[in-house]
Amino acid sequence: MSIRLAFAIAMMSAACGNDHGVVAPSSPVGDVPAFDQRTGDPANGWRALIEEGYVGCGVPLTAYRKVFNQQIPASYRLPERTGANAELPYNMTAFTTASGVEVVTPNCLQCHAQHLEGQLVIGLGNHTSDFTQDVGFLANAAGGLVEGDAERAEWQRWRDRMVAIAPHTITRTIGVNPADNLAAVLFAHRDVDTLAWSDEPLMPLPPQIVVPVDVPPWWHMQKKHAMFYVGAGRGDHARIMMTASTLCVDTVEEARQIDAYFPDVRSFLLTLKAPAYPHEIDAARAAAGKTVFEASCARCHGTYGESETYPNTIIALDEVGTDRTLAQGAGQFAARYLNWFNASFFGELSHLAPAPGYIAPPLDGIWATAPYLHNGSVPTLRALLDSTTRPKFFRRSPGAYDRDAVGWRFTALASATPPPGADANEVYDTTQLGYGNGGHTFGDALAPADRDALIEYLKTL
């Protein structure tokens, strides 16, 4: 381990993982129990997801149009939307605030939809988002485009939140997500009882070292008893899902109004199906791969077909061996933020209690969900199943699908220095804190023919 990395780990532990004298709620490794869930209307959930203003604030629509005034391609629009939303890309929503100003803000599809093989897949984690830039600078710049006092007040409210989160949400590479650090910053700025926003943080902020996550697909929620890679999200899932509102929803009353339709949103997620592999599959090889899978993988990941099973099991860190940083209290999983959530409005129906390990996810649609592991550090299934082939440094190529290796095409690099014509944020450096690609070596012992067969079978899920 380098001196720099050791220092970063120590700083992360001191600032986030070790809240002196604060007991962190936790769950054991092993099986995750089921929790009662509220039901809802899937059709209304889809409408709410793409039409409602659950984020609570945004940039005034007039200012947005001054910058983005070109026709959005059809593949980036949702045909069922009307009004101002009909002209916006699928991941943006226009709504009218309580002050009467129409604003535009990202919706949940910003992170939970992605184009793949020419199709927009709703529910697929976005693996091309760029969180390497300072959003506070852009938020400040938008102020020069607003008109009138009402618009300026709405812009100011949105800008203040963006400036607050900006230093804590900058990732090292394109494609990974800072969601867990974002949640911690927002919790730190809110009164636990009233949800009122405070310009000054009410408890220590997380370090400005973003531990990355790869956004999991929504269709996993049909099987999972707990949310998040560390199995932290327990109880009512709809209440946990609506924490996107902590950006700008400043009262419990407004939060309850949003909560009223979030069971509908969750019900919509339960209707999503994993996309079928769109290319030819060798049926005989896939059949052989099923035998390999059931002998080597099913204990943790379940079985597939007519009689499916899914164990909902969290695997201990020492067994799975993957990067430990997230499971050791990074971002919202530090003790103080867990306790804030559990004592707040959100904790009325749900609670956060992470385990010291990672949940073995369902594998439905695994062909589509590259890159792999909780931090997106492994670009292909082939590399996931043979750890000796994983690159220490690589340049992501998210627009080019690799049918043979199943996942992204990538270029392995000799160092973290970007190749000519590339930027540093295009390079995935697995030596950085939270970006490690070790562990999950369960496929290493497979014979090459068995590994090939297993990969072919995984395309069928």
C-alpha cells in the first residue's frame, strides 16, 4: 500500500468511520429478512417519476431554455410527456414551485436510465454520468440568466444547495456515482426534527474524498429485501427511495406529500424487467454453463428459470474480498448520518443499518449492467471471473459493447497517466481509495472452457 493511500484511508476513518462515542446501527452478515412494504399504483408511479417535483427545486425554466434551446433527439425524450416536459430529455423534469416559478431539475432517471445497444433502458444504472466537475461553478453561472425577483429567489435556493454539495460529490473518474457522499452532505445540513435547511452544517461533513458506487439496476428491487450494497436500507423501501427530496424539500409536511405517492413509484419499479440479451447465444454452451453456475455461483446469487430462488445474503468482507471502504462507514454509512436518518421523518417507517459486507446481488440482466462490483472497477464479466486479467489502470469506453467479454470495451494502461487525446477523468485508477478491483476471485479456479460456458449462460439471465 502506498503512503498516500494509507494516509487517505486514515483520514477517511477519522472523519467518517469513527464517530467518537457514537454507536452506529448495524446488521449482521448472512440472510436479510423481508420487511412489509406499502403497495401502490404502478401507472401513477411512472407518471410521478417523470412529472412530479420531488427534488423540490431547480433552475428556472427560462434560464434553462437560454442554454438548452435545441430540439432534443427523439431517443432522449419520453413520448407520453406533455407541456414543458415534452421538450426535455428523459432525465429532466419541469414543475412549478410554490412561488409559481417553473423550474427544471434532474429526476431519478438521471442515474437510473441508460442507452445500451441503441435502446433507452429504464432502470439501468447510468454508467456514463460525469461527476468529475464542480457543479457549484455551473450553479453560480446560471444566476446570470434569471429574470425577475421570483426567479432569482428560486435560483438562489437551488444554487445554495448545489454549492453546498459540490466539494463532496466530485469523483475521480467518469461513470461512477457519488450518491452516498451526497446523502451525507444533505443530512448534515438538515434539522433532524423539522427537515429545515441550514446554510451552516449542523454536524460534521463527510470528507471531500468520494467513495464511488456503480448504480445498480432497479429491477433488482423485485427480489432484494434491503437496499444498497451494504444491505443498509431496511423497512419501508418507498420512504428510503424518496431521500432524493433532501436536496430542497424543507418541511416534514412537504415530505409527507411526496411520500404519499412514492409507494406508487416503488410499485412501478417492481414492473420493470431485465432486458434480454440482444445477440446470438450458443444454446449448448449456455446449458453447460448453467451446470457450472449452479455448482459455483448459486449459493450466493440464487437460481434462475421456472423455479427461481434468491437468498438475500450479505457476504462478509473477508470472504468476498472486494474493496472494503464503502462497508467500513463511508458517506451516509458513517454513524452520525445513520443516526440522523433513523431519528428523522425518514426513520418513521424505515431505518439504515449496514452490515460489514456486501450483498450478493441478483443477476437478472447481468449482461447489461457492466461495469461490475459495487464500485464499477471491473469492466467486463470475463475480468470479473478471472481476477488475473483485471487492469490496474484502464480507460473506459462505455459506448462500445464487448460481446465476447460481456461488458465495456476498455484500454488497459501502464499508469494513471491518460493516453494522448484523453483526460485524466477518463482513467479508472484502482489504486485510489474506494476504487480497488480486488476480491470476488470465485471464478479464478474455473477451467477456461467452464468459464466460457458460464459467461454464455449469464447472457441468458
